[in-house]
Amino acid sequence: MVFGLGGGGGLTVDINIHPPHDGIANGQVVPIDHPPSWKLNKNVYHNSKKKCIDYKNHNQQLLMQQMQMQQQQQQPMYGQPQQQQMMYGNNGQMMMMPQQPPPPPPQMNMNMNMNMNMFGGGSSQVLYAYSGQCQDVQGMANLILQPGKRYDHNGIKIQFLGRIDMSHAIYEGRPHYDFISLTKEIYPPGTLYQPQTPIPFHFRTDTKPYETYHGRNVSVRYLLRVIIERKFLPPLTKDEEVIVHICKPEPTYNEAIKMEVGIEECLHIEFTYTKRFYHLNDYIQGKIHFLLVRIKIKYMELAVIRRETSGEGVAVAAMASANGNPVGVGGGSGGSVVTETQTLTRFEIMDGAPVKGEVIPVKLFLGGIAADLTPTFDAGLNRFTVKYYLNLVLVDEEDRRYFKQQEIILWRKDIG
């Protein structure tokens, strides 16, 4: 992606992230069709498996183009060898003309442009999701200067950052926290004269502990940052984000959820869900059993809720829970907490009054929710949490609402 540096004397930065071909081959790096977002999508087919990108063919084409570009770079000349031309001098002796290499064919330029587009440069908008386990981040940053101009700088460096940003809930007096910080000094203080200055980069990271998350008040991001120091002026910085997905194995013990709720002598229901842990493309299955019904119920609906909490109160609650004294987040803990609750989807599972002994089946596909689901974040670095709940709501004929929430745990099974 090309960035223009405001006030940078016509200097722009082109950052291209090149996914490693071995990571693509083993499925540790996959293309995605959009960056994660907190907002809901109006399209109900937002998370359909029939993406606009054919991942398998896309990976094969990218590997073939990488191999083709490497082979062409190893060839000393383009095309077939040409015959040497002869000429005769004044004395009639035959002389050999020096052979000039032919210009590169246009096909080579086209292939290079295709690779640049596939790698995220140019007009292509292909994004990649990296596995959190030992996947290096590499690519090329180009400093582009207008012809005939110069640019003085006090040093150029590239950083790879893992950062937690908190827009409203400041923790320990800081709005952000860097859990990964790698820096490479590229150029000492000097002057740029060339129209293009390529800067290859390669960051080796053993592990990326947290998944990329873009929430309402909190975000977890991995950034490639180009920093150009200037004399008497603040440095110019431009970022390119790297999306990271953390896959986990299926839980060995996944107990069912069974609860009984109701109103004394008026309503008594029992709801059961087959399990507590769900991967992001799983489905929720259960049943609702009416044991006692003495109120006139108009309808019943089930909703999936996402709740984000951030602030110092999250750390206090996590420490109290670890010491065996659980408290509500922000409840009497003395720490500031910002909470955002978002209803991802709701649907009606019953219309009309049930009778005693009636059983209502429930089945909800998480992959059909028009939102970017994320795994559950449980007090990440004691700074924030992201949890998901099933909210069962009953409404009687007098529009009184009875509800019960139950937390479910989400985890990621596949990248992408």
C-alpha cells in the first residue's frame, strides 16, 4: 500500500508484505477478503464459505509466480541467444561487433506487476492472515521520491510491533502497551537522491501470543512501521498491519450446559445446550423444556451478545478471581471499567403460548452471523476481556421481559 507522507517533501512509502511460500504451502498463511471489524455487516451472507477468493487456486498461483520470478532472476539474459553480427573494416577484414543483450520482454514486466499485486502492492487489496506460531514477516518497503528532488533525514528504521490500544480506558496512565517491539536500523543520517530506495525487511518472531482484534474501545494489532527521523521536526511514521489468527486444539472436555430458571409458582423452564465451547464456524444446538407455565407468553427469542470490557478494573477483578475471591468487573473494585455490549444476532424461536411439558428445539449456526466473530479473550494481559453470551428472552402479553444469559466460549479452529 502506498502512503503519502504529509509534509515529507514529496516522499511516499510503499510497503509490500510478502507472505512466505512455505507458510502458504502448509496453510499457515491464507488470504482473507476483509480486515476484522467490530461493526455488524448488513449482508447475511457475510461469512459464507463461498468467498470471492478461491483460496486454494490463489495459493497455487502465488507459488507458481514466485517460482517463475526466481527462475527469471537467475537467467543472465532474456530470450534466446542471438547470432553475432559481422561487419567489414576499411582493409576488408571481417570484424566482430560486440553483442548487446536484448531488452527484457514485456511478459517479464507483466509477471513482476502481477507478483507485486499478489503481494499486496499496486491496486490489489488481498490481505493475508498469519498463524501465530513461528511465522516470519518479510517484504519490501520502497521510499519513492519525486525526480530531481532530495530528502535529508536523520536516520531510517523499521519496526515490528505487537500493540494493545485502548482509546477510552487508559491503563496505568498509558493508552497503549507494546508486548512485541523489534527494531532494525536501516540507514544512518544522510540524504536521499534516488527516485526509489528499496528496503527489504525480515522479522523473525518465535510466537505471536494474541489474535488480531479490532473492538469498540480496544484493539490488538501487529504493525510494520517505517520511521524516518527528521532534524528539528517530529519523525515521519507510516504503518502497515499484519493480521494474526491464533488456532487452538479442540477442548478435551466440553461439558453440556443445563440450567433451570423461572418465577416461583408462575414459570419454570429448563434449557440445555449440548456443549460450552464452540469454534467460530460451529453451530449451537439445544432444547428448552417448559416444566411449569402459568403466565401467557407471547414469544421467545434467542440472541448472541458480545461484551467487551477494558480498564484497570479488569485487572483487579482478574487478580481477585485468581485468589479465589471473584468479584464483578468494576463492582466495588475501585478500578475504572469501560463496557460495550453488542447484540450480534437475534431470532425468534417460538411464537405463541407454550403448554406444560412442551420442548422447543434450538439450533443456531455461528457461521451465519453477519459479524466478525473472534475467540474469547479472557483478561488478556489484565487489560481487557471479550466474552460471548447466549441471551434467552421471553415476553408475555403485557410486554414484560424475562431473560437469562449464559456464557459460551469461542475458539478458532482454522485460519482465515
